[in-house]
Amino acid sequence: MIDAVALKSLIRSDRVRAHEELFRGWHENPSCEAHKDLLDALWSEEQRLVILGFRGFGKSTLTEEMVTIATGEFAFRCCLFIGPSEERAAEHLIAVKTELKQNEQFLQIYGDQFETDGADTQTYVQLKGRRSILAMGCGQKIRGLKKSQARPDLVIVDDFEDEDNVLTVEGRRRMVFWMQRTLRRACHPQAKYRVEATVMHPECVPLQLAKLAGWKIRRYPVTYRDEQGHERSTWAARFPMSLIERDREEARQLGDAVGWALEMECDETAAQEAGSFNSSHIRVVPQERTWQAVYAMYDPARTIGPRSSTTGKAVWSWIGCKLVVWASGAERWLPEQIVSDIFDVAEVFDPVWVGFEEDGLNEWGRALIRDEERRRRVALAYRGIKAPRDKRQFILALEKYFSAGEVEFACEMPELRAQLLGFPRPPIDAPNALAYALLLRPGHPIYDNFRDEHVAVNLAPVLYRPFYIAVNAKDGWVTAALMQIFEGQIRILADWCLDGLPEERVAGIQVEAQMAAAGARTVQRTPQPRGWDALKMPFDPRDPPLIAVKGAPVWLVPGWHYDRWLNVGLLQAINHIPGSSRRGGEAQAGREVLREALARMEYGESAVQVAENAHWTLRALAGGYCRGRNGIDPETGPYAVLLGGLEAALGVAAISVEDEEEEIEPNWAFDRQGRRYRSIMPAKTRVH
């Protein structure tokens, strides 16, 4: 134990250690750096100070210790404790009085502080030197307050608000009025004010006082960020991070993130946004995905570690104005694990687009994704999305959809639910990934009548019928769709969507297309019966011809590739194979052909049949092929290139019979007024 002389010197040089020595029985755990900062603030010359500390920080205890020492130091003439009630304020006075009378070390240093015949009640203590300590309740009438010829010059206001007055505008207004009009005018003009509080409301009285001129504020949340950005406990000896994380998670799961943000983080701004999502907003409607266009988003964490942020993901579909969430999550993944999960999600949901936070994509994601594409031998439709500047406001944009009942969870998603209810307190990575649904929301689909009946399982080629490859190349993409047209039915058997140049991709597409069509072209059929036997067999108009037509599929190429100056080398690549090419029709005409076929039935089946493994075509028709920002032209990208080639191929069906028979372009001429007409003179044959 330190002797009295050394302890008195320590009081001025090291207040934290002095408090621990002088009030040893009160200090169950070692003090922290924040306690030293708090004591410096209490002893400072600041006249008006608001102190916000998390519940359990010990601010009331340290303040009582400070008043005890200040009594011995003659640092005030009249000290006034203000509490939510007179009884609560008296508790502080009793604690100080007990130390003044019973603390042996204090008595050795400062001696007895009480007047022999002085008044001593539950709410008033008279000290030597005509000094006093008082206790009063908030809102109590104190006009003309004066003890021992001195008005209060040290005012300790400690947690003076309760739930009855802090939760209503009228209650808060009444407290502010009492503080400014009644309390301050009853005290010494140069009095020091120490208003201590645990935040109970974003507009509580202490926060209102802190906004006034002349008032300073100190905050002590339960955690803080160190120089490396890691979250640390403010008072680790009493509140280790494991305990904080457990209690915070419990509060989040119980939907009390607002209370945690206020009372433990001293963050009224977060609390103002908290509660934006509540349990009544989160609707779980079990459902299975069929034809809906799916989108996915990944928001990768910047660092890896037990204290790092998680990688948020969300998988959803827009069905009209409704947002259906199929899956979500938030995990601490390594980059390789993120990419692996992306491809697993692509395999299950076949998304139109997989969004990826742009910085992470450019830094490391693109290379890993391409490596995985080569390893799995699949092409992933992914795109970089620029991260928002304000993540909180970005997520808050979802609130109106939740409150309007336009968001549905296809299954229970505990992690996403907990993070929404805990918003805006971290972690919020899963809601952040879901908020990208507003950025990735597609425009109006060009084909809005695509349904699950257009998806064909085990779609087989029609025997002895020609095959066509609807090919296109633009914006760095080479796309193709292997198709047949039979008895008014459009059958899409396979598709390709590859990045690169035509000369790099066309030959490979040709080989794969021939392999897909090989089974239909090599099957030999038994000879057709003749004479009387033929009459006995039923006639089926869909029976194929007698002779199998062998040979490579015909390439149908959009007309603009025939332009001498604008082509990108697609025709040249086809001729180099060599392959048989034919000019496609007008894209708009082909679009009408496809739209009409999507709404038509042939022999009990939809007139459009897309093989289940033609993923790019399915995604395009389900919503990937949509209008851009101008609401007219298709949105650029691989889906526009693929469907542009398919529409041009189907545009051939709109060409007149005469043109079909001649297999040449119509010979257009112009009269003197510049009006176009079809000439009967044969057109010149082009050599490609």
C-alpha cells in the first residue's frame, strides 16, 4: 500500500493509478486507457462537458471518486448531483459521503471533511469551509437554490433521463427547458457541468446540449478501431471481444440492434438508420425457381482474418415489381473459395449475370475466374459493378421495397435476416450484396412471353432435316446458336457465347456443331414401303424424307457482316473453314417471327423449343435480352449479340418465296424521285 505522501503526489501525476489505490475496493478490474481519458475530462477546465459512455463503463463510479478527491482538494464550494429522481441522486451523495467518512487512506491525506454540528441528511451534506454537497431530482423545483452562501459551482448530471421522458418529444422538450431555464439560472454563472449519460434516443437531451455553443462532448463506445483498422474492446479486462460479439449478435437476432447502437456504441446516427428493416418486413414465401431470370452479386471482403469483414452474396430474380431472393450468405472466404462458390451458384441457378465488386474483380478476381472457366470448361456471364460511395444509403434504398411487401425470401435465410435487423451495425455484407439488385435490375425484356414450357428436356435433333448456325460477332463476343426449323417449330439445340475474335472461335464452333448434329445425319432409315404395303401404313406429316442429307450446318450471318468496310472478319473466318454461309434477314422481321412463335403451339408443344443445355439462349429469353436505358435499343452485351444473330437468322423466314427460290438478294432500283422499287432484272451475284 502506498503511503499518504506518495499517494497525494500520485493524485496529481497519475490519476488512474491514484484512483485504483485510493478506491481499491471499487476497482474490480484494471482500468483502461479510456478511463484515463475520462478522468482527464472530469478534472479539466472545460466548463460544459457532455460525457457519453457505454453501459457498464464505470463513468458514474469514477465521477463519484473524482468528487470525493475534489472535496479534499477544496476544488468546489457547492457540488450538486442531479439524477432522474431525488432518490437516485441521493445514491451518489451517499457513496461520496461513505468514502469521506470511512476511507482510511483518504482520511490520512485530507483528514475529516465534515462540520462537527453541520447538517447531514440524505440529500444534503455540510462540509468544513462552508462547503456542501446536494442531491436533487431532475425537474425538481430549485428556484433560489443556495447553501452556505454559495450557489452550486460543480454540477454532476448523471443519467437523469428515463424511458418516460426520453421517448416523447414533449418529455425531451420539458427536460431541455428545465436544464436551460431552471438549473443553469440557479447555479453559479461559472459553474462546471458534467452531464453523463448512456444514449437512450437519437434526440436525447445530452445530445441536444452537445449541439449548443460552448458545450463539448466525449464519447466512449464499447469497441473502437485501432491503427490497423481492427476492432478492439475499449475495456478488454471487463468486456473481452468474445463477450461483446456474443452480446451484439444476440441483440441483433432479437431485433434490438437499435438499443445496442445507442447504449453500447454511443452512435445516434446509426440508431437513426437502425430499425429501417424489421421482422414484419421480412416475408418468407417458399417457392421453387423455374424459368425466372436470376441474378447474383458478390461483394468480396478486402482482407482475410477473424476480425475482417465477410464476403456477402445474394441471388435473386425480379418478377414484375417483386424481388424474390433465392439464396444469400456472408462468409470469411479466401479468394479461391469465393470463385469456387460463384461457379457453384452458376451451376445451380444459371444466372443471367454474376455481379462482382469492380475493384476486387480488377485486382484478382478476373484472373481466378478465367482459370476456373478453363478448368470447368464453362463460360461465366460476369460483370464488374462499381461499389457505392455510401454503403448505408445504398442499403437503405431497399427499405421501401421491404416495407411495401415487394421482397420475398424463397426460404429462410438466417444470416441475411440477422444482418438486416442489425442494420446499420456491421456486419452488413449480405444486405449490401442484395442492394445491388437495384443496380442490376434489368430493363423491360424484349421477349416478355418466355415461359418454362419453352425449355425442352433432352431435345433431340429432327432426323434428315438441315441444321443452321445463327452466328454473330460484335463487341468482342462471338456467339452462335445451332437450330432447326421443322413444321413451324423453332428448335434451338445448342449455343455458344465466347469472347475473342471470329478467326479464333468459328472453327471450334463448327466442330462442336457438327458433333451435335452428327447423330441426326448418320442414322439410316429402313426403305420406305411401296405399293399396297404403303397404303396400309398410317401417314404422319412429320415423317422425315427418305434420304439423309449429309454435310455441315449452314451459317446464317447478319447482313451487316457483308459490309466491305464495317465487317469484323466473321465471313472470312467461315470461308476459311471452309463453311457454307448465307445472308440473314432483317433483325426486326426475325424478332416478330420469334415473338409470334413464342406465343404459338404446334402439335401440343410450344412452337419454340430450347434445349436445357442452351444456357445462354435460355438466359437471354428469360430476361438477359432486354432494353437499355433509352428504353428502345437492346442493352449491349453478349445476350444482345446472341439474340441479334438469332433474329437475323429467323428473318430469313420473312423473305418472299421468289427470293427464297432464287437464293439471291432482291434487285432494288430507284426512280427519279428516289423511291425504291424491285426491278425484274436479275441482281448481280456476289462472290464471298
